[in-house]
Amino acid sequence: MPTGKGSFTLRSEAAEKFLVAADSANRLHFISLESGEQKGLLFGRRPVLSGDSALLGAENDRGELSLYGLNTMARRQQYFFTHPISHLAFGADQRRMLVLTGDQTVFYLQLPTPNVPSASPAPATH
């Protein structure tokens, strides 16, 4: 994995066929576990993967959550929060996501259905 000759702290998330490694430069390295190849590079932090719903969630900017399709790496949905995101987790059914923000507000989001891009970004509600 190219590091730009820097020193990084890595955090990783894995799902069936994919690995996402987050470095200290806010880059998300998207890697195929089958081939070992880097399939993409996104900017963000706090990555969370869901194999069942084929989604990657990450905070791209302060309070901005983006969901990407694992197979295409295309952005599928965006949510905006008034405070930074502290924690992300997919629900047990993989169709919902729990988001905890810096002001200790919990959001439970209904996620887009697999392989069907949404028409427009939806505001987060709690």
C-alpha cells in the first residue's frame, strides 16, 4: 500500500471480500481480500463495513456521513449532522445504521436498499 513515505497509524474494518484501512491522513484504502489489490482510495474517517448490504459508511467531513456501494465505490447516500460523528455501527439487520454524534445524540438511520441508488441526499433525523 503506498504511504507517501509517511508514518501512519492504521485502523481497519473487514467484511466478507473487502478490507478498509484508515490512515492518520484521513485516507481510506479500499482493498480486495481476494486479490490483495487496492480497489480505491477515499477521504474520510471512522469507516464501517457491512457485507450483507454491500455498504461502506464513513465520516467525510465534520458531521458528514457518506455511504458507498462496496462493489462500485460510488456514493449511494449522504447525511449531514450538526455535530461531528463519534461512532458508527450497522444494525444487526444490516439495513439500519446507528450514528452517535459529539453532542451525545443518537440517530438510527434506515439505509438505502442494496444496488438501488437514491435520488437525493436525505437529512438525518432523530
